[in-house]
Amino acid sequence: MGKLPLFLLPYAGGSEHIYARWKALLPEWIEPYPLILPGRGRRMGEKPLTEWSSAIADTVQAALRSAPRGPYAIFGHSLGGVLALELAHALVECGRGEPVWLGVSAATSPVAREEKTHWLDCPEGEFRERLIELNGTPKELLDSQELMDIMMPVLRADFHLSGTYRGVDREPLTCPLSVFDGTEDTELHEKPDAIAGWDRETIGPVRHLTIEGGHFYINSHAARLAELVRREIDHALTYANARVC
């Protein structure tokens, strides 16, 4: 087998820059492919998406364009976690087959998500307070009205996607699933089934891993997370080979 494509989905408001270090952090046999929604990074000039059907279709097309057919893996953080799950199912429907591994990080499981539909039009002050609570937005961005004016539509769109996501009643996947969470991600730990609920999304092996840090350990502990991702993909490939034998 050649290089294994690893599709990477960022958190709300995130771009491909979140994964800029991963190519150097991962072994050569894993090829990272960051997939981003419109409105940020290299897609800054495009209109952000607020409907799940459009977001999934956009991500599927980006994945199909990015990597050749064959085995692949998917990883997503926070909002990217549920988008990763939907991408896996959508690629199966497209005839691409299941990923050899799916990783979800700092993401509330589909069964534990709460509906929040006010993010598109709530007062800016309320939105800023939520960004401060999450502690993932750089202070220089929060302090710059010019930058916030640019990023606010993207952030509102992504928060709306997160708040309107609904799990789908369907057959679970069969691939290995790794569920990551941070030791200090208190919101995630306080919700019943927020982490354990992911076990329902596959009949394959599920592994739970905890990383030091809060919700955005993907930024503060990138090297550690990338190493765990590499290890989990190794486990998944061993599992796949054992099933073939």
C-alpha cells in the first residue's frame, strides 16, 4: 500500500492552518489532507455554509478531489468530529467504502448534542462571551474589530452547524473508532453520553484516549495528538489485516 490519505477536519472557524504542522509530525506513509469549509483559509472568498446537507456535500467533493481511490482515514476535532462521521457515511454512499480508521476529538457525540439555533442572529456581545468561554480564539482576534468583522460570519455559520446537528438513525459503521478528549474539557465531561455515546457509531473496536489540556489541546499539544493518531491508525491497520486473514 502507498501513502494512506488522512482527511483532517478542523474545529468551528478553523482553517487548514490548524494542521500545518501535521505533515512533519506524522510518518511519511500517512498523507494529511486538510478539508475546510468555505469562508476561511484558502477559501476565504466563498460564502460560509449554514446547512448540513451543503456542508456534507462540499466536504465529500473536496475529499474525492483530493486523494486517489483506495484506503483512507479521517480525523476531526470538535465540529470537525461530527463532520468526520458524516463524511465517512457519505463516502460509503458514494461507493468509496468505509475509512480504515475514524478519529473524533473533543466532539460531543450525536446522541448527546443539544439544539442551539440562535447563533446566526444573537447579539455580538453574547457571541464574544461564548468565544471567551471556549478559550480558543486568540486575544488579538477578539481585540480587533476589523478581524472580528471578517471572521464573525464564518464563526456564526459554524456554530449554527454545531447547534443544529442531529444524529441519523442508520446502520453504524464497522471501522475502528478512536475518541479523544481533554483532561480539562469540563463541558464535554459534564454531559451524559457526550463521550461514551460515540460507542454507538460503529460495531468495530472503539478506543478512548485522554490528552492533557482543555478543549483546544489540538493546538497546545499538537505533537502528542499527532503521535496518538499515528498509533491509532497503526492499531486500525493491524485490525483490518487480521480480519482479512
